[in-house]
Amino acid sequence: MDEIKSADFGECELIINPSRFPQYVKILRKIVKRTNFAGIVESKSREHFLTCVRDFIAGERRYLLVWGGDGTAHDTINTILEPSCRKKVDEAGKAVGFLRGGSGNGIQDSYEVPFSLKKQLRGYAESTQNGWVEPVDLLGIEQENGFEYGQLVGVGFDVDVLQRRNRNAIQHGKRQGHPRPGLLNYAAAAAETFFSGRFDDEEYRIDLYRGKYSYRGYRVNAEFPFDHLRRETPIPMVEIGTRPYYGRLFKVCPDVVCNDGKLDLYLFNFLDRFSIVKNGYLLWTGDHGKINKKLIKKGKPVIERYEVSECTLSKATPFAFHIDGELRNTPFSPERGRYELTIKVHPRALNFLVPGSFYRKFHPDFSN
């Protein structure tokens, strides 16, 4: 506790979103009471939380720490990048870091945020003192009034799981959009989806721009560049990311580099549901090379990986997608007569305050 008390948070504000795990907030309150944070606020609602983020942007402090899960992180990112806020953020060089406060902590997993709350605070204190900030790429989803930003977009099986989890939450008296937290509830929804559903065999059109096909195998890698590539195929599951982890340590986009100016698109070409079960552990750990080795031996399609600047997924009928675990419906494009989802990478769009272990990988000391 003495280490926390002596840590310097004088240039850092803390916003706590207590909606999911109030019992942990009590522990957090007790710890941060001994610190010198420039400001500590507990949000009372989503709108209050967004106001708190905007207040930080309008203020003079450089660093913001947010306690919450993937949904809280998503709201934070999109508030910071509002047109009225973005100029101030860029001019002041502001940065944001995320403490583990949700049932899904994919963004924290992706940037090596420790599990212990005390270690998280000690690590972030070290980061603020040393200016360990990393500019990261974001995905931008085109909408009528601009972009919605995130780091992970999914279509297919995991969207069906999220939809089922939300339906189950409503049946248990929870408001829509606020399902019961926890890995077990997600796993239960995944099992129900698996045994009650079937893969959508309607073809999607996938247009990929300015990038390369980048196969990562068990022993051999292969690549070829292109300016435009079109794939027309049924999609059991597609994941598009600028960070590797989803939910609780699910390494769904294992080869992502957070600031290479490209988005990674993974096309999971499983021909039957049982392929997911057979490869479940390897999927969770991101060992696609081992999966592809088995698929190639059996003459089956592999998990395809692409690194591109932009992609469009479209279909003749409506389909849903998730962005950072938040469900959305795809708009209809009158020009093309199809439902269409367009995603562009926005290179180095936002500064993240990151732990030293992560920062040093991108800034190695070659003097030793």
C-alpha cells in the first residue's frame, strides 16, 4: 500500500464506471483514497460518464484512467474522438488508459494491463511519470453522421452468441443492452447457439482494399499483395481487428500489430459447427497455424488472414455485427441494393497510456 501512496498521479484523472461490479469499486475506493489523483469521479449513469470524459478533455490534465470493461472503453474512445473534442485532445497530447473493471477486458488484455488492481495502479503511475504513451490504430465504421470507432468488429457466430445472451438477459428481467456480466453467461449463450442454430449459408461479398493476403502457417508463411480483392462466400465467422483480444483472453486476431496502419481480417471458413468444438482451445489461444495444418491435411479451407486498409462486407439481406462487443445492425445501401458494412483503418488515431512491459516492446533499448 505504501507504493500506491507514494505513486504520483498528479497529472492524471480517474473516472470509475461502477455499473457492473460495485463490490470491486469498494476496493478501488479504499486504494485510491491514499493517492494524489488530480480528480476522481464515479459516474452515476452513461450520460454522466460521457460528460465526465468531455470535462477531462476540456481540462488541463494530460492523462485519463478509466475503470470499466469493453463497453466503457468503447464509449470513452468515441467520446474522445467526437469532432468537438478531437482537436483539443490532439493539441494537448492527451492519452487514456484502462483499468480492468468489466466482465470482458479485451482491450486491457491486448495492452498487457496487469490483473492485480494494485499492480495496475503502480504500473500506470510509472507510465504517467515516464510518458509511456503509444498511438494506436482504430477501426472506423462509416455511418451517415460520421464514424463509430473501435478496435474489433465481428460478423457471424459471435454476433449470434451476443444476441442470444441479450435475449436471455431480457428473460431474466435485465434491460436490453445491459445483460448479466460474466464469462459463464457468455459461455452458456455460446453453447445454446451452437446446439440450436446452424451456419448461415447465404453468401457475403467481401471487398478488400490496399493490402495483402497473409497466411501464417505451422511451418510455412505465405503472402501476396493486391489493390482490390473480392471474396464471395458464406461466412461462419469473420473478425476484424486492430487489437488481438476479445472478451476474456480470447486471442481472436492473434497477429495484429496495434499501430502498423492496417486492419487484420480473419475469415474462419469452418464448414461445420463441430470444427469449432474440435479446435476450440486452439481458437481461444490464437494458434491458427496448428488449426490450418490440420485443415490442409484434410483438404478443407483454412483460416484466411488479410492485412488491408479498408474492407466492405455486404449481403442481399440484413445482418448484424458487433463493434467491441456492442451490437449494431448494418444499414441498407440504396446505391448498391445491398446491406453494407464499410470499415476503414484510422492509423495512430488515439494515444493510449500503456504499461511499461508493452511500451518497451515498441521502444527497445538498443544501447545495452
